[in-house]
Amino acid sequence: QKEVEQDPGPLSVPEGAIVSLNCTYSNSAFQYFMWYRQYSRKGPELLMYTYSSGNKEDGRFTAQVDKSSKYISLFIRDSQPSDSATYLCAARSGGYQKVTFGTGTKLQVIP
Amino acid sequence: DAGVIQSPRHEVTEMGQEVTLRCKPISGHDYLFWYRQTMMRGLELLIYFNNNVPIDDSGMPEDRFSAKMPNASFSTLKIQPSEPRDSAVYFCASSGTGGPSGANVLTFGAGSRLTVL
């Protein structure tokens, strides 16, 4: 079993829709949670990160972590065609630099 | 800063050949990571360095893989001999530890796409 599990999709939504991307994890030591976005033929880039449980908002993006259920979510409001990419959730424990990634969910936003 | 620079961007080689991938991290970053990405397994950490010293190489699949970081501005990942199952995109990433978020932010290079025939 992978430490971070993610539905690979693909997920296709119309422009303007609210998108929900989700991951589960199994390692209770994970304290830092991240979402990376990867465009085709590019390297992943950090979108958001959170520490422990709670919500974090940045513009149209909201990240949520529920440590009790080991569930990580990313919400995208008013989705745009430019949001079409693969979204990777990631996590790591405190004091240890190894970041473990999910396999990624491919999102397509249709104009 | 030009970001993390990887070379070559594409490499096609025949089984049994030696492959060397190169990485220049962001200046001032003290952590360097090598990841491999495939459709089936996603992004897998192969090895990471702190201040040029290998810290965790448990992800290196077998002895055919080796990585070095002779100085703060250069690292190599070598595969010898290469096999078709090594075909993947290999990413180098670097991060710093300055500030509360420094240690969380991996900056990735554009990747080296390796095809072993």
C-alpha cells in the first residue's frame, strides 16, 4: 500500500465548475501536506501547503487536511482552462525532508 | 535565478549503455532530491542530499543506480547498465531550510525523459 493514495482520474469539468481533488494517507507521522501542480512535460510546482489539520485559502484554491480521517483535499473555485494539469498531493513528517507524493489526478477544464 | 537546471532533457539509449543525468540546484539551497516519475508508480524519491552528503538512498532501485554531489552546485544520477524498465522521467529538485516554509518547498527542474530501448 502506498503511503499517499490518489485517484488518477482523469477528471473533466466545464469551465466555472468547482473542482474537488482528494487524497488519503496512511502514515500518522505526516505533519506537512502539500499540493503540487504539474503541467504537461513540466516539473511539478508547489501550489499550496498546510501544517497539521485545518484549512488554507489562496485565491480560488482551498486546501483542507483532516488528520483524524487522514484525508487531504484541494478545492478549486471558478475553474479555468488554465487549471488543466495534473495535481499531486504530497506529505512529509516533521524533521524529515522526504516528501511522499500521490500518483496525481489529471484535471481537464473544458471551455 | 534560473531555477533547477537539468540535462539532458531527452535521452534515448540502448539497453546496457551507461546513462548520466545532471542537475544544477538553485544557489543557496542545501537539499537536493532525485525523483523518478512513471505513469504506474508516480513520483518516487530515489535519493536526497543535505549539504552534498547523501542522507537517504533507500529509494535507489538497485546497484545499477548511483548518485553523487561533488559540490553544492552539481549532482549526477548514473545508471549503468541501463535497462528498458528504467525508462521514466527523472526529476531533480532542491529546497532550502530558511524560514518556516523553506523546508517544504521543493523546486523541481524540467526533468530528463529517459527512454531505454
